[in-house]
Amino acid sequence: MTVDEAKTVHVEQVWVPDNLDSPDAKDFLDAVEVGRRVRMQTWGSDDLAYSPLEKLLEFSDPYERQIILVAKVDGEIVGTVDVALPLADNLDLAEFTLDILPEHQRQGVGRQLLEAAEQLARAEGRTMVLVDTNHPATSLTEIPEDQLIPGSGPGFVPVSSREVDFAQRAGYTLQHIEQFSSCILPLDTKLVADLQAEAEEANAGRYALHHWTDRCPEAWLESVAELENAAGEVVHGEEDEEEPAGTVPADMVFDPGVLRETEDAALAQGRRTVVTAVEHVASGKLVGLTTISVLAHRQDVVFQDDTLVLQEHRGNKLGLLIKVANMERLSEQFPDARVIYTWNAPENRYLLTVNKQLGFTTAGVTGLWQKELPRRSSGATSSE
């Protein structure tokens, strides 16, 4: 018997409270708890789950509008879908994160939530939807028949997965795979010394490191902006990617003002940012940087953000140099950090090799799925 046959599923939008002590915050808190329980089921821990306060802070992101829809059975929330609508670029796009409590999976709840989210996206003028499916390493097999290959790039998701079956039945196409890895902190002292010596030997004193937390020093603002813009042109796809914390629009053109705005946005969301940059001494320009994001209210779990090195300066082990240094600074400034997570494209062999040297191990993969929605007719009207 399915939920469709036995009980009524009611889908509604969650009111986002001003604070968590509000008497009307119950649905918001229950929705966040659904996400935590689903991540416990998938990964065996709640490391990747938002706390209620962290989730509330996400709604201050100036680059993205967020909406939460929930499915209720007998008045209890049993599933959620977070709808993220980019505001600065990709204005045709909507991104969904769908979570259904384990005991209510395979009962039609997810289908009803997804359909409601698609209707909302269409009403907002969005024509392309992205969703992800998450697969722990233990679910990945070497059986070719159980490997679904994406439309671009290497990697696979398991055909036998419930999430894969659901995405396909809903009309989504697998576009890309991201490899999900973790590393225990702090790094071993001898390992750090050996890797630093290896990287310093390769760069032969031609480069110098610079560090900051949260806000870039005024003297480096122009150089960081130039680096970000140049990297966007020539190294697309050649960096680590961080998922849970907010993201800067991919097509943004950086200047000192924009950089300050992104820093302010991160701090407003409770995020701290640890940065190590590398200067080419002869030119005085920054040619690479790496960042780690720390959630203000849960500092034991941190996330590797972008790592980039300009193409003409590769081959000097600068990626290794800056990542080792930044992870060491992280442990000094945030000693409670016990694990760092990162997502990488499987084709990015260089950074995957660097991560392996640092002690990262594969935790699983994330499948990125896409669906094009039919455009609304000109006579349609939007409803709240």
C-alpha cells in the first residue's frame, strides 16, 4: 500500500522565521531535522547536515533566493525540497535538494514534492532544473551493468540506486559526476614537513605565500580580482568545489568592490574563510589561492572551497604548497576542526592526486541531474 492509497500528502511552503525561538518556527525546525536524518541514512553521520541556525543564515544569501516546500502526512513533515533560485546569473535555473524520511520513501511523497517544486520553478520563470543524488563509496560496484555513465566526463552512479531510479522516472538526465572526499584533521606533522619540502623544492624560491582570514588585505584586492577573472577564463573545472556553504555566481566579473561584497555575504551567513595565496615574486602578482570555509556554529566540520593556480604557473607543485599551508593554518585558527570535505570533478587528476597525498579518501560520489521544463504560456500568471 502506498501513501497515495492510504493517506493524504499535503504539500505547502514553509514560513521562514526571523529567529529560531519564534513560536512559529516549528515547521522550519522539523524541515531541517528531515534533512539531518536523510544525511544520517546516506553517509552514516550528520556532518553534511545543516543545523537550524546555519540553515536560517542561508536565507541571507544575496545571490540566491531559497524556498522550502514540505510534504506532510497527518500533520507531520515527512519530506522536504529546498528550491534555490540564482539571482545574479543563470536566471533560467532552479536547483532542488529533495529529502524524504527513510520510512516514507518509495511511497509517492518524493514524486509529489518534486512536481510541486517544478510547478513553482515554472511560475518563477525558470526553465532548467538541477537536482543531485548522493551515493556512498560502499554503494559503488565494479559491475558494468550497475554503472550509469554521465553525459559528460568520467565516473558513474549505481543503476540499482533508489535515487537513480527516481531521477530517471522523473525525466532527469545524468549530466556530471563529482567525487566526494574527506580528510581527518589535523594533518600528521611528518607528512606536512615532507609535503612542504617536496613543494618548496619544486618552486625553488620563486614564489611566496600570503595568508588571511575572512577579509583580503587591501594591498592584494586588485591582484585577487585579476586572479579570479583570469582563472575563470582559463581553468574552468580545474578546481576543488565546496558544496554546502553559499556560492558566488560562476559568471561574476570580479573587482575589489565585488570581492568585498562576497566577503560580507559570507560573514552574514556565519561563515569564516581561511585563505592562502601564492605570489610569483618576480612579477609581484598572485598566481594561485585556496580557501577553506568554516561554519560559525559548527567548527568541527569544514569544507574545502576553490583551489586555483594559473595555467602558466602549473608544474611547480603550487597547488600542493598552498593546500598544505592552508590546512595547517586552519588547524591553528580552528583547533576543533576534525574533518574536511571536498568535491572534485573526476577528470581533475592533478588535484585528486594532491588530495590523496594530503590524506583524502573517497567517501562517495554525487550525481548531477538536469531536466528542461516546458516554458509557461504567455497567458499564465504567477501565484504565490
